[in-house]
Amino acid sequence: MDNALKESQTMVHVTINGRDYKVPAGSTMVQAMWYTGHEVIHGIGCLGGVCGACASVYRMKGDFRLRNALACQTLVQDGMSFSMLDSYPIQRAHYDVAALSDPKEELFTFYPESATCRNCNACTEVCPQGIDVRDAVWRANFGDFKAVADLTMSCVMCGLCVSRCIAEMAPHEIALYARRAYGAKELPYPENLKIRLDEIVAGTFSKEMDRLLGLSTGELKKECEVKS
Amino acid sequence: MSDLIEEFYARVPVMDETPAPSLSSEDRQKLLTHFYPDYRPEGKATLRVGPNAGTVVPEEIAALLESRSRLQGPRTLPENPDREVDILIIGGGGAGITAALHAVEQGADVLLATKLRVGDSNTVMAEGGIQSALGEGDSPVEHFRDTFRGGHGANDPTLLSILVQEGPRMVEWLISRGILFDRDPQGNLSLRKGGGTSRPRLISAKDYTGLELVRVLKEDVVNAPLEILEFSPAVELLQGPGGACAGAVLWDLDSRKHIFVKSRTTILATGGSGRLHIGGFATSNHFGATGDGLSMAYRLGAKLVHVDSFQYHPTGVIFPSEMAGMLITEAVRGAGARMYNTLGRRFVNELETRDVVASAIIRECAEGRGVPTPSGASGVYLDLASIDRDAGEGTVAKRFPNIVKLMTRHNVDPTKVPILVYPTLHYQNGGVQTDAQSRTAIPHLLVAGEASGGLHGTNRLMGNSLLELFVFGRRAGLEAAQEARERPPFSWKEVSIAHVDQFEKDLAREFKGGDRPIAPTLFPDYRRKDS
Ligand SMILES: Cc1cc2nc3c(=O)[nH]c(=O)nc-3n(C[C@H](O)[C@H](O)[C@H](O)COP(=O)(O)OP(=O)(O)OC[C@H]3O[C@@H](n4cnc5c(N)ncnc54)[C@H](O)[C@@H]3O)c2cc1C
Ligand code: SF4
Ligand code: SF4
Ligand code: FES
């Protein structure tokens, strides 16, 4: 934060939880909170844009639109007013992926609300990862779980889509279910893994491994020194 | 801000693609001794108290270990514990979750306590992948050799042989949970190359490997029959009969009250310590990586190993400064990204081991060939555009979508301009010394994951850490369940925190009553001092 100040030399006006502050331009929203003395615990996880803990809501001065962002990754702007959302309550299905027998049908057992999507697209518009969430929900409903996996791989589970869904579902949980079912039930078992596991079980490498373990540290170092 | 970035990138020199001269093993050694922070004398202290007295470690680690407790004296325990369980697992990252899932399967009664939310961890941040020797012409033996060489021969060979042989079986477990690793057109797991390895061996889920692992395993652990306490970090371990571990004291961050947990076995899975910013380095680690497990275990008398050894990942973002420390995965160099100094010259083979590449970057900057940033730091260019030139337009966007997304948010398009990088404090190579069953010198205290030490020697190879979480997380979970069944019953009356009093007495004696820091700190404090 102090570096940001050194870099940019300018301050911007922001409003945090309804209170006005001046913070260095070039700070992220989280850094702006630290700069103004906030202790942030709920709302920070990775600080690297992948854990989804820092979902936030903001408006810009003079603009009626309500926007959302990941606070650890979003730079403050002059006239920004924001609050963190901490956690959005969700309902998640209780299932064992290995026990699924007809995952495409069972989607409607675990998440019947999935079928009630009203196509409003609010989820897609809000997603900080740029995921076409609405499309993913429909693909899930149609049983195209591969497409769901391709569309939603970057989902950080921030729950912002839930906060906007007029059908009150949790699209990211539905996508998680579809991805898991696709991975565990649809994709073929990888041949290269099977071959290696069979070899390990057959003890193919045991003799050489035992030999290595029988060496002194000095000998072992020498053996391993060069790439083979 | 964009003006600042434009100005910065206006100065990028013409890049000369001639590879850097290759290094002999003497050159490597010289480079490391002169520039790698582990080998430098500055900022070090010799431990005076505890099981590792006499070891030279970074000052920040000495402050962590030779510290006073957060529990103020006189220290007494309540009449009864707040919870009584078979197994207490401390830390909800990859190692803790894996241990929990395996322990619960054994029918154990498990409490998982963690600092933030389950999964807010270093695990979720992993980008590159997991090492698993699946290729033709590869084998667990080759994996062993590469890792032992990479770890400078300081690895515990027994732990390492377990890692490489049980690895593929844990990959199978992950797939059975529905984790989506990248596949080749034949449906095989795609294998990629990381630094310091002789064969392509990294399996990944684009550059979201950790996120994919955590999303899935977190769902399983919240659905499993166990209790989870979030926002409840452990601040001290408890001592039972015979000096064995008997549970822990947790600190509820919301109610600001202590929770006393009596357990038959305890697994520490608290991860690393990047947020201690050793040597002033920025870090790639999550917000809660403050080395808590090390300090708690040390006070109880557990021996640590290689705690003087850290991994400074060569390529952390250094400009724009608000991103400082953020990791650019090594896989980009595996894919052909190149590095240049301010003169536009390449200065090291980009596929050397991490410590060598990091040392070379530090050397360039120390000797005036670094690129200065507006805030007075310096770094080198990491150019991803060569990947697209070599492997075809769009490769970067396809293989590293997360990097493109994160950098673009800060107005830097990594497919067009180079990223400015400098080494970032990334991984704690050492930790609490453990055996093949994840046991420590303290009975009924097990340690798994980044908090443990010995496996990686003094330099971890990319992808081995994630593999460790699953191999040894599982072992810890199973061992804990067995120990919980077999440990003779003991009463709350036999439990104490006298070891903490004793440790503080030793501190007072050695430091002649001088003030010592308090640990674990739980979080770094980045608030402006005068705010
Ligand atoms: C950015 C980044 C990229 C990486 N990429 C790779 C990669 O590609 N491949 C690879 O193999 N490795 C990679 N690593 C390393 C690897 O991710 C970690 O070493 C590994 O995930 C550590 O797992 P863990 O479960 O031991 O610790 P963590 O995942 O960090 O989990 C520890 C948990 O314990 C909690 N905790 C801490 N203190 C306490 C306390 N006092 N009480 C209760 N809970 C506590 C933490 O909040 C956290 O949830 C990467 C690391 C980082 C930071
Ligand atoms: S899909 Fe929903 S939960 Fe996932 S990143 Fe987008 S808004 Fe967040
Ligand atoms: S917000 Fe809800 S209702 Fe609207 S498109 Fe998305 S899933 Fe459908
Ligand atoms: S703190 Fe993890 S995404 Fe922002």
C-alpha cells in the first residue's frame, strides 16, 4: 500500500462501509481497507484471486449500477463506494460422487431448482471470472456436463452469482456437481495411470528402489547427481 | 494507473533471444552461495532455546520459535474441556482435508479446526500441478532420483520412496472424487515438464490445479460426518501423560474466546510461513501462512528439520506493486517463456532448479542489470510471448488462463508485454521432523503437509508438495485413527500446559529476561501504522 503510494503519488476518494476515506490510487480494495485501519479477517483467504473469500459489492459515484468484484484483485477508483459480502448463504447437496448411478437425472434430485432458471443472465453479468454462468446452468440441465466443465473451470466459488439469481439457486454448486460427475463418471479411466499402477502393484520397481535405499547418502547423491 | 504502466512498458528493451551460457555444477554452487538467501549470512540468528538450539535460522524464524505464548500466565485449564474427540486436525488445507477424509472412513470421531474457511490455504493457490511418474520411460525411481538431486541430497530417502511409490495411487483417488485433470486426446493424463526434472511428470487442471482440488475435496469434507470449526486457529498444544500431545487450545476469532479440545491424537496440518516475509521478501502464500504449527510443536518439544531452508520462487510479480508476490507458475518456463534483464539479455537457462534461477535473478538485480520499478524495487522480464511464437498463437491464453485473467485486471496483457518478476517467498522446505507414519518426536502428535519436514531436503521440486499432501495426509489420517483406538484412556486432570511455562522459563534464562515476541501471530498486520 505504501508502495502504491510511492508509485502513483495520488490519492483517490472512496467510501468503505459507508464512511469516506482517501487512499492511494493503485491500491486494491483490500489494501484500501488496510490503509484505513480495518482489520480484515472474514473476507480474506488467498489474496491471490482464487479462493473467492473477498466477494464485494460497489457503486461508482453518479452511476446507479450495482457492481461486484473480488476485493483482493480490484483496484480502487475515485468515487468508489464498497462493502465486503463475506459469505453468502447457500444450500449444498449432500451426495457421494462415487455412488451416483444416473448423474444427469440425479441433478434434479439434488438441485431441483436448477430447472427453474429464468434466463435472466444476471449470474453471467456479475461473475468476476467472466464465466457464462447462465449457459452453464442450461448445459447442466441438458446433461452436457462436459460443456459445464469447460465453461466453469475458473469458478472461484465466490457466490456472487447466487447473490443475483432471481431463481434463488446456487449456480456454482450446480456446476461443481456437474464437473465432478463428469470427471468421476463420464471420463474414461486414464490408460497411462492404469499401466503405472499395475506395474507398481506387480513390484516392477521394488528391486531398484530397495537398492537405492540400501546406499549410503554419499553413494545415493552420486547416483542421482546426473539426469538420466 | 494505466499511464504508469504505459510509461513503464515504453522502456522495454529489444530482446536478444540468444540462450544464456550453461552452468557447470561449480557455477551453480557459486551462484547459490553468493546470492541465494538461505546461504547468505545476513538476517540470521542461532537458536538458543528448544530442541533445535544451536541451529542457524532466519531471524523471523527465530522470532517465531523463541517466542512467548498468546496465553497469558498464570495458565490454568478450565474444569472440563469444551470438546473431547478421537482426532483433532489443525488446519483445513489439502493435507488436513485429506487426513480428515481418511480418518473419518476409519470410523473416528474427528474435529477439523482451521484459521479461516476450510480450503483458504496455500493449497487452493497451487497453479502448476502434481508430480506423478506416469510417462513411458518414466518411473517412481526416476522421480526419486530427480527429487533427491533437486533436494541437494538432504531428503529423507524413506519418506521420498513412499512419496514416489504411493503417488499414482493417490492420483487415482483424486480422479475417483471427480477431479478434472487435463487429458491428452487419447484420454491419458497429460504430463508436463517442470524445472529440475528429467521427464515430463506434472499433471494439472489448467493453471487452476489447487482450486480444482480444493473445490472438490472441500465439498466432500463438509459432507463427511465430522465437525468443522472455521475461524478457530489453534494457539497452543496441550500436554498429556508421558509428554504426549493431548489436544489443543483454539482461539475463536469471532467470540474472542478460547476453546479447549482434548483429543487422543492430534494432526498438525497448518502449512507454511510465507506471511512472515523472511528477509523482507514478498510472498505467494495465503493470508494465514504464519508458521503457527512450527511454533506450537516446538514449544511442546518436537524436533524441526531444515527450518533454515526456504524456497524463493523465482517468478513472483514485482510490478505493479499491488500485485507484489503473486506467483507466475514455473510451468510457463516449462512451456518456453524466457527471462531477460534490463539490457534485453537472457542470463540463465530458464529450466534450472528454482533456487538457481532465483539466485540468478537476485544477481542481475544486485549487479545493476535489474529493471527498476517506480516504487524503487527491481526485477527482470519474464516474457510469455515466446510461448505463443513457439507453440502457436493462443497457447498462453489456453494453458494459463488464470495468469492472463489476473494480469489483465491490472492492465498488463502478458500475451503482449513481459511480466516484471522477482523471487517471492514461496515454500517452507523444512518443518517438523516426521517419519513414514507422519509421527513426530512427540507421541500422538502427527504432522502432515508443508508444516512437516525432511521429504524435500533443502529444495522442493515443483509438484511434489501437492503430491505430499495426499500421500502423507492419507497416512496421517490412518495412523491417527489407529492411535486413537489404541491409546490408553487418560483424564482431563492429567492434561496441562506446563510445557509452555517451562519454555518461557528457558527463554527468560537464555535471553536474561529480555522481551520476546509473541507467537503464533496468526495473521500479518498490513494496516498503516498511523491509521
Ligand atoms: C501460489 C502457490 C502456488 C503453488 N503451486 C504449487 C504447485 O503447482 N504444485 C505443488 O506441488 N505445490 C505448489 N505449491 C505449494 C503447495 O500448494 C503447498 O505447499 C501445499 O498446498 C501446502 O498444503 P498444506 O495443507 O500443508 O497447507 P495449506 O494448504 O496452507 O493449509 C494449511 C491450513 O492451515 C490453516 N492454519 C494455519 N495456521 C493455523 C492454526 N494455527 N490453526 C488452525 N489452522 C491453521 C491455514 O489457514 C490453512 O487453511 C504452491 C503454493 C503456493 C502458495
Ligand atoms: S460462477 Fe458464481 S461462484 Fe463461480 S466465480 Fe462466477 S460468480 Fe463466483
Ligand atoms: S441468475 Fe439464476 S435465473 Fe438468472 S440466468 Fe442465472 S441461473 Fe438463471
Ligand atoms: S482473497 Fe482469495 S480471491 Fe480474494
